Amino acid sequence: MRSHPTLSWIAFGFPDGGFFGALKARDDEIDMVEVKRDRESGVRQQRVDTYTPEPGDVLFRGREITPSDYEATAQPWDQRAIAEDGPGWSMTSHLPYRNQAAIVTSTPIVIDRDFSGVVAVVVELERLSRFLAGLQVGKSGIVVLLDRNGQVVASAASAVVKRQRRGEMPKLETLARGHPMLASVDALLQRGGVSLTDLRETRQLQITGPADGKHYFVTFSPLNFSDWVLATVIPAGDFLASIERSAVILLIALASLTVVVALIAILSVNRLVGAPLLRIAGQLKHIGDFQLDRVSRVASPLRELDDLSSALLQMSRGLASFRKYMPTELVRTLVSQGIEARPGGQQQTLTVMFTDVTGFTGIAEELGDRVVPVLGEYLKAVSAAVLQHYGTIDKFIGDGVMAFWGAPTPRQRHAVDACAAALECQRLLALQRAEAECCGGTPLRIRVGINTGRMLVGNIGSSERLNYTAVGDAVNVASRLEALCKVYGADIIIGAETRGGSPFTSFSEWRTTPGMISLDGSEPTSWASRLSRTDAGPRQLTCLRQQPVSAVVSIGRRKFSFNAVAPASPIHH
């Protein structure tokens, strides 16, 4: 702003109607103006921070916050940039903090194919008048910019500058009363010597001034910019260069000013806004993907963007602590699938697994507080096995784990994945037992129940707290099958639907030991199986000689009679 005195504003309009800009209020004052909606009250507020430029620095002087009805998206410069989808010029007389007629060049900003807002560079007409006052036309000539309606856009005349400071755009006939050269221009227009509406090419005229009787040379040059007309008035007595050459110089100066303003706008926005916003957008993507270790602070010369980056870093640190209390992979999947965090669910065919530590009550009484790392070691092993085989950890229930397969990410082989996870759990716990026996630790054994069937899955809970879980009879049966492992001395018991009920399930890699389940003592209608692994290889299981045993399992008001099998001596294949 200090290096280009003709600029009044460099501003940015946000898609929500917010506004942020730097205003050169005076030569010794720069104001940072922000208009945005207050989150709590919903009312738009205008914040003005005042700075005083110093050599090599700026000093903060004060801040003022007031209500504002200014909305960037309702302004012509913002609407034109969006409608034309490119840079261009427009007029405005309404900006935050002060209203003065101005010309605006604006262009939309798109980052990663997303519309981010509109950047605008504003030149107030008062500054344009002062720029024209610095141009020497002959010895005492004057330049005036007119629109086709006869209003003065800019002029070196002091009366024009005074009115523009008050936010006025004066008529030529009003100014002509006190200025002889402007009176000569007005006389030509009033007498019909020149029609601003029909002017299409440069016209040079001579007139005797009606106010002072002096002779003047007047040149009218139409500009391609905003349909303006440049009028040059030179007293005949002045020693002049070519009038046409002077007009060309003025046109070149205006064209150069336009190019410079556009270049400054592009470079300033890219450095101050575009590049930092692009990096902040990348940080937001890391947060959205829960890649919180990749979030870092993005430094920016704009305090607002710098504060935003610091807030994002602080938020990522808070989420990094919070994610230890929830299944991060589940949250990522729900967000990627667009599942909203509100109560609801749907019936699906899934596979659910329950695990439980054998004799945990005695272990807990024996170890006391020292049971926490032992329990953590077990939960870590089960969690790793479930996630390795595409499962969703529902919850930890004391020393138990509930997990399910097939939601929220659909898996055709969810029953196979669940069984593979159960066998992996047993393998990891076997390693734990070997290490515990070697190092004097606490060996752990677990029981696993797996069942497949229709169940309700989704966000279950209240509007204040939700749990993505599965409920239904099939879930209850899995829990009861886990409990039956204790009765029959089995490590894993799977339901009939898990063993072969799904057309996509194949257990050709494994062998299972089947038994029968019936309802209320009626004829057996379903099967349950004991699943285990041999030492011959990672995908071979023991086929057992069996002897039938039975038990009754009550789930709600329903009773299940389970005719299972108990292991005798194994036969290795």
C-alpha cells in the first residue's frame, strides 16, 4: 500500500458474505477492516484495526468494533467477478467503514477447484483525481474524466477533490460555475458542439470561455474503459505539445495503471491469501482424514490466517488425545461414507464375535492393580487381530471384546474374516502364554463365540451420545456361544450361519466339529461348530472324535437347546 499510493483498498470477499481488506485511509494511516458474522449472536460486526506506518514497520494504534450490514456477496464487484468468472472492472460507492465513489478490479479465486472468494483492488475516484492533478498538461491545462451522463469521474480541479471526499460524484454543470476551464467544457456540451452519448472518436475543438473570455483548446477522447470520456482543456496561450500526443500519453498512463493494479492484485493475493489458504486447506484435509500427526502450523503475514492455523494445530492435538477413546478407523470410515452422527440404523446380515478371558475374576483378585497391563496386553492382541481381518471393534466390556464384520464397510466374506480373526487371536494368545511361562508373567486363555445373522446396525443411543454398534438376537446368540465354550472346553464356537449359511462363505481351508441347536426342545434346526487349529500348518484344523453333550441356553424369552460335541482324542490329518 505504501509503495503504490494510487491504491485505496486491497480486499477479499468470502463466499458467506464476509469481507477483509486493507485501506489506505491517509498517508500516515492504514486500516485493516474485517466484516464477519458473530457466531453467538448471528449479527455482522465490523472490526477496524488502525496502524501507523513507520520506516520498516507499522505500529498498532487501536481497534474499533461496530455493527455492520455490509455483505460482500451483494456488491457489484463481487457479483460481476462471479458472473463473468474472470477479472474485470466495475464501479462502487459502498465499502465498509467509509463510502466514496471508486473503481474496482475484481477476480474470483479458485483453490483446488473450490471457489474461495473474490479479490478486489479498489482505486477511489479522489485518488484518481489526485493522480490526474500530478499530470502536467501544457503549462496550466486541466484534465477531466466524464461519464456519458456528464458526471465528473475525476479531475485535477480542487473543487472535484473536495466533493469526492464527501462521497459525492458531482455534475459538470455544477462545477463549471466556479472554474473557467470546466465552464468551457460544459459550454461545448450544452451548445451541442459535442454529444457525449454519440462520441465514438477523438474530437478537437476551440472555444472562447464563457466565464473569462479566454480561448481554449478542448479535446474529447472516448475511452474503452467503462465508457468514459477524457476531456483535456488547454489555454491557447500555453506552449503546448501536440494535443493528440498528450491524450495518447494519458491513455497509456491509464492502461499502465490498470496493468500495474492487476499485477499487484494477483501477486498480493497469492502471497498474502492464496498460498497460506492452500496450505491451511491441506492441514484441514489431514484433520478430516484423522492423519493428525501430519498437521503443522502454517505461518502467514496475515494475523487472521496465522490465528486460524494455530487454532487448527491446537484442535489436532486435542483430537489426537481424544481418538484414544474411540475407534479411529471406524470414524474415518463413517465420515468417508457420509454417515451422519444421529440415531438410526438398518437391518443387515453381519458376523459378530465375543471374546472373554478364561478365569479373569481370579486373575484380577490375585494381581490387583497389576492386572491393568496384563489386560492391556490382551486387548491389544485382540484389537490387532480384528483390524488385520477387516473387522470393527464395537466395545471393550471389562475383559471382553465385541467386534463385528460387514459394516460399515461391506464385506462379502465377513464370516470367513471373523473366523480368521478368532484364530489369529488364539495364535497371539498362545505366543503370550509362551512368553509368560518363560518370563514369569500371567498366561491368558480366551473363549470366542461367533455368530452370523440379521441384526440392526447403526448409530444407537441418544441425541447427546451415540455408539455405532449392532443389536439383535444374532448378537445375543454369539454372546451365549462364547459362554458355552466354558461348558464344552472349546476355544472357539461358531454358529450355523457362520459355518456355511452365506453363499459367499467357504471353509474349504478349515475343518470344523459340528453340533445341533434346537428351539424349545423341538427338532434340531441349526448347527453350531467348534473351530480350532492344528500344529500342521497355519490353515489346518483338528478333526475330533466327538461325543454328544447338551445344554439349554436362554436368550430373552427364547430357549435354545444345544447338542454340541466335546473333544476326545484328536486325529491328525
